[in-house]
Amino acid sequence: MISTCSRIDNLTSPSSQITDLCDLGSNVIVYDKNNTAYRNKYCVMCNELDEQSLFCEPMPKIYYRLNTVPSYRLLVDFNSHQYKTTKEGNEVTDSFEECSSQHEEIYDPVSKTCRKLHCPSTFTAIKGKCVRNNNFPNNTNTMKSQCAFIKLKSDEYEILNLTHILVLSLNKTVGSSLLFRNGSEIYVCEEMFTRQAIRHISSYFGVIENYVSFGGIICSIASLVLTLLVYIMLSELRNIPGKNLISLMIALLLAQLLFLCSNQAVDNYKACKALAIIIHYCFLASFSWMNVIAYDLFRTFSHSCQLGRLCTHMSKVFYRYSVYGWLIPAAIVTPAVLLDIFSINNNQFKPRYGENVCWISSKNALILFFVGPLAVFKLIDFVGFICTSFYISKTRRQGSMARQYNVCSCLLYLKLSLIMGLTWLFAFVAVFSNDTIMWYLFIIFNTLQGVFIALSFLCTKRVIKLISGKLERRQNVDSSSGTLIMQLKRSNIE
């Protein structure tokens, strides 16, 4: 317990009185937000702390579950926008994202009920938000200027001091920035309950799914970084197929890395919303680059593409591929962002980026702007796979030697395309069947995409030979440099 002043020099007369009151005054213990005890409020004042944030009792200890990465099924599972409750022995399914009036109610995942939004007398309801009324310009409440409120019942909170309360259902303290008092009535900002949605979704998916997703993404990211380093180090691999692969790895690496970090930004709405938009774009970019790889395989093996002509126009071909690979996703994400910014609140196709999680929070928008495009991308991939397989079979039957090298090298791209295409097929089967086993298959195979890429493109005789040659040349250079240095030293001694 602190019972003295930390700074007793250069005190003016009033400060000397405060020091005396701290040392000799009444023993009424108070606590700061860190549960540090002070002999009385004067000991707080002379230690240059804000006396408005004091507590009469120690702050209750609040334990938070470790924030892991959300389950990978969050990307495609629009069933997660529903919750199940049991009523008189019967299972009832209700909408998670929508209550009876979306702009007037909000779903509380803790009590599993829809709570009505209120505006105190000094505020006016405008488009689902409570905006300060200009008739009360002298209101000094530090609460957010635009915030919809939820009125708490007397048994839902405990008053800690003049500026803080403890919301029992959330087990969380609320300060003046998210709190409004109107006489005996207590209102808290609705975002306190909105933030709880991430915990509801995590419990809906299950802790095991979260940790499986976390482990898979970590392995995938490490594999992608390793493969990128090898392709950057070996210029022989950076032909058109190699550049296509590099672009795919960059898009997938960014998508998984940001998805891994997304849970840490849930409490920051702007950061969470920005992350959701970028993650949306990066995943779509990875799908579009899969289209590019599938089409490049088709061009290589079809009669419409001659190898010599392809090599003479490599820069132009890759430029066209880049336009498709990076701009098609932008053409899908841009309308979604504009709809999210300018659409009215109750628009069913508004993505609502970052509202509940750092992803698309609306079921209909998820289908329109992600699951739908995913289905189209995968359909294109499968058509490309079938056509390419036909031409490979035809080339082998004809015994063509002109393209034998291309057959050996490009079969790896076909294998990668099949792996990624088939693993995303689990998503559609799992969504419509909602089968646990299918969801785990989807999570395992799709979080490990980077591992599949590394195994397919690094564990080959050609790549191993190139890496060995690179290391041998470096060793020879180092050996030559060492020999030259020794010769110079000997000449200096002589």
C-alpha cells in the first residue's frame, strides 16, 4: 500500500497540505485501475494520478480466453451466421446477424436474445445510431458522439466508481467513453455486445477447429516463405510458370498471414474492417492466379500455342496474366466496399466488413462476393484441368518429343491445380451437408496449401540439383577467396 508522496521537493503550500493529508489524514484505502492500494485519495493526488479513476474496492479479476485464429471455415460457412437455442426440448434455429428490426435491435450472444437499442433523452436516433442532441450543448459526457445504447437492468451491472461499472454478463469493465447515465438508468454502447460476437462465433466453431486452423496456417506460411526464397534465389525457375507460381504464393501468403492476425484487431473497428477487405481481396487473388495457372497449362499443351512463339513473348504474356490475376479480384471487391460504405444499414447485401469478425459479417454478401466467385473460379479450373489432361494424354499417345520437357515440368502445375481445386470442393460439400468430418477435411487441406506447394515444387530433382549447384558455386567462391588471402599473407611475410 502506498502511503507517501513520491515527489516531496519543490512543493508549494497547497501541495504541502496534500502531503500532510496523505501522511496523517484518515485511512480510507482506495485503488487505481491496476489494483494498487493507496492510503487515501490524497496519496493518489500527490503521486500525480487522476483521482477520477479511483475505485473503492479492488477491481475484479477478469480472465480472457486466449485469442487464437478463428476457424478457417469462417471464410465460407454462412451457417455460422445462425445460432441454435433449445426451447422446451426443441431445437430452434434463429438468425445470428438479424433480429426483428436490424436497425433497432442487436443480438447479444451471451444471453442469446435480441436487445433493443435506446437513445437517452439528450440524443436522437438517426439511422440506427444515437446522435447528440444540439439542444444539450453543455453535456460534458465523454462518451462517443455517435453510439447506439443498450439499457442495462439493475441486476446486470455493478457500480465500481463514478466513471466505471462492471457488466456482469460480459465480465468486463466499462468506462465513461462507452457509458451513459441518465438518473438511475444505465446505458452502455452497443459495440460492447457486438465485440462479443467473435467469442460466440469461436464457440460455434469449437476450440479444436480454431487450433487446427492455427497450426495449419503456421505450417503453410513457413512453407510459402521457404518456397518464395528458393524461387527468388534461383533465376532459372523464374520463367512464366515460375512467375505465375510466385504471384499465387504472394497472394496466398498475405491472405493467410492477415487472417492469422485478424483476431488481434477485433476491438479496433477501423483496423478490423481494413483487414477484412484486404483478406477478401487476397483470397480472391489466389483463386484468380489458379485460373491463370490452369489457362497457362492449357496454352502449353494445346495446338493453339507453339513453344517458340510463347518464349518470344514472355513479357507480354505475363503482363496479360497479371492484369487478370490482380484486377479481376479488385473488380469483385470494389463494389462490395462501395456497397458497405454507401448502402443503408438494412441492405441484405451489405458486407458489413469487420462488424462481428474481421471478415464479411453478412450471410447474403458472403455468398454474393466470396462463395459465388469461388464457385466460378473453381469451375474454370476444373474445365482447364480436363482440357489439359486431354492434351497431355494426346501428346503421350503421339510420342511427341518436342514437348517432352514441358510435360515433365508442367505436370507439377497440374498436380498443384488439382490439389487446390479438390480441396476447395470440400467447402461446398461441407457448407450444404454441415458435416463435421467434411469441415475438418476442408480446414486441414486448405490451411496446408502452402505445404502442398512446397512439396510439389521444391521436392523435385531439378530444384534440388539447382540448389546444390548454387551452394557448390558459393563454396568454390569462398574457397578461392580464402586461398587468395593466404597467398597475400605469405607474400607480405616474405
